[in-house]
Amino acid sequence: MSAATLTAKGQIVIPAEIRARYGLTPGTQVEFADEGGVIRLVVRRRVAASDPEAGYGLIRIAAPAAGRPARRLSEFDPASLLKPAKAAQPARPGKRARAGK
């Protein structure tokens, strides 16, 4: 019989051989049944295992407009998207500049 340890958050890890035998994949919903001192784990809803490679090529990116070179992530400058700060205005003659403005 396999054993698991309950974490401080109340979580347990179902052993790999049990998950494989019963087809328990990430996202599978389970129910806990209290049967007089025995806790039974019942599969409520199974979720098919996903294959990340199955989605390869689903997203299409439009080709760059004619005459424009292809964009490269290495050339992207996130600072260029920031709004420029307002330029500090010089103090008028005869007035002191206030701090924080």
C-alpha cells in the first residue's frame, strides 16, 4: 500500500503508480467520502491529458508589411513605451523653487 504525507496546507501527493493506474491527470476532480473512519477518494470528473505539442502551429503571426523588416524580440526596448516625464520648469525670477514640484 502506498503512503503520502499531509502538508501544512492540507495537500497530499497521490503516488505516481496510483495516478497512472487510474488515469489521474492534472485537473481531474476528486471527491472525498467519509465512510465511518475511512476516507475514500472518488473520481468525480476526469480530464484528458494535454499534449503541449498538439497546439504547435495553431497561432499564426501576420507577415510584416511590405517594405518593413521583420521584428525581433531582441530589438525590443520596453523603455520606449514609457511616457516621457514632464520637463521641470525653471523657477521664475524672484521666486524660490519649491521642493517636490
